[in-house]
Amino acid sequence: MKSGDAYWQIVNQVWKKISIYHGEAVFVEEFMKADIKQRHLFAAHRCQSEVRNGGFHLFFWNSTGILAPEAVMAFGAIGMPNAAALIERAMMFFGSVYPRDRNKRIETLYAYAKQNPKSRDPFDKMNDEFFKLLDEESGGFEAAADRYALLADTEK
């Protein structure tokens, strides 16, 4: 088994069962049908994958941003508390109440870009920090996710 296989086997079980595209109510309902291990690994995977693809800006811009609160919990659960804290800090860009609604997140990002034309991405420094944490904290994301995936259910 190669790195990432153990956690991906669990994520794959719910990949098509949890929609991030049909609003908060649908997402929460489908997400809560999964078991805790599936929820944590799904949220952590979706978050890290999107951030690696285009930074926190893309994560919050796209539909994936709906699960930011769950990603915070997920990274804590898999043993990456510094990554969890960084996601939470990035979420604060949107205010004290995080908007799961994609359009509200996009409006906030547009408003920032309009007010800060020379610095269009408020997450540049956080992106670099997150990438480093994904590589190093708890042996790296795949190692931490695999360890969590292999825990007996009574150990979580």
C-alpha cells in the first residue's frame, strides 16, 4: 500500500454521496449520514486538495468552501492542529460568522480585490504556511490521514 491509500479508501466510500454543490442544507444532511471517520477524512481531503490546487482563495471561491468548518475539525482529528488553526484563521477573513453560501464568499472576495487592487489575494502568506504544514506537520498530510484511517473506531 502506498502513502495515501488507506485514507483514500475511506474517502472514496462517500465521495459521490456528499454534495458540496447544492447548498448548506443538502451538504450537512449528506455529510452527517457518513460516519465520523469518513466525515473527517472527506473534509480534510477536499480542503487540502483545493488549497493545493489554487490556495485558500480558490478553496473559498469554489463550492468546496462550504465545508471549511468541517475541515477545521477534520485537521484537528487527524493530528494536524496547526493546519486546523490556520484554516480557522483564514476563515476569519469573512467575519465572525463564516458564510457557507458561496455567493456571499465570492462577494467578500470581490470587495477585497476592489479595495486592494495591488494585493488581490489576502491569503498569500497563509497559503505558504499551509503548504509547509501539509508537508511537515505530523509527518505530512498523507501520513497523518493514513494513520487516522487505520485507527480502530474506538481509538478516535
